[in-house]
Amino acid sequence: MATISATSSATFGASLKLCFQNSEVAGGTLTTLKMVRVGWTNNVFPTLRTSRFNVCRAAKPETVQKVCEIVKKQLALSDETELTPESKFAALGADSLDTVEIVMGLEEEFGISVEEESSQNITTVQEAADLIEKLVQKKPEA
């Protein structure tokens, strides 16, 4: 697996610096934004505060499409119902039992096992597709 990284930064005034790091990983891009703020308290010691923000959309389009098909099947949605990666299961009328059935359908289709803890955090098509990609990559070759 090849990883390509690029880092850039910008400084605003004397107290704010933004650092961006883009990494090309198998199946997607991971963008990390790190904000560093330096200030002086009572002109004695500098203070340093950092914040991190990660964005990761690793799922392949075909994985997202397959997730959409499974969600439509499990929720008995018509073929005309348009789903996007941002579609929320709750907005489609899914309750907690429906979400469990969606996860079971995904496990069966992709030959993976989703831990209960992870399945409770899936609320959108994109989150499901990203989790599937992650688990498929970790799955040992048969």
C-alpha cells in the first residue's frame, strides 16, 4: 500500500498557524488540519494550543452504491428513492432494529463482521461505506 503525503502551512499574524497534511492512502484521501495558536500570558510565558480536524472519505464509489442498494432493500424503499452518501438512516424512517438489519445485510454482502460498538455509530450511508472499506482492508486474505 503506497502512501503519499503533502504538508503545507500558513501563518496569520504572530499568533496563528494552520498546517495541512494530505495523505493519499489506498481507496481515498485523508486530510489533517492542525491549528496552532501561540500567545503570551502576562508577557511571561508563551501558551500553546492546538486543535486537530480529520476528514476521511475512503470508501470507493462502488461500495457506496452497494450500501445504497442494501439500505433500499432493508427499508423496502422504492427504486426511485434517491440515496446519497449523506443520507441518514433515521431520515429514511429506520429505527434501531432497522439499523441492525442493515448492518447484518452489509456483513453478509461483504463477508465482514461489524462489532456492536461500531455498528451503533453508523448513521449515514457514507459512514457505513467507510467502515466497510476499513474492515475489508483489515480482513485477512483467504
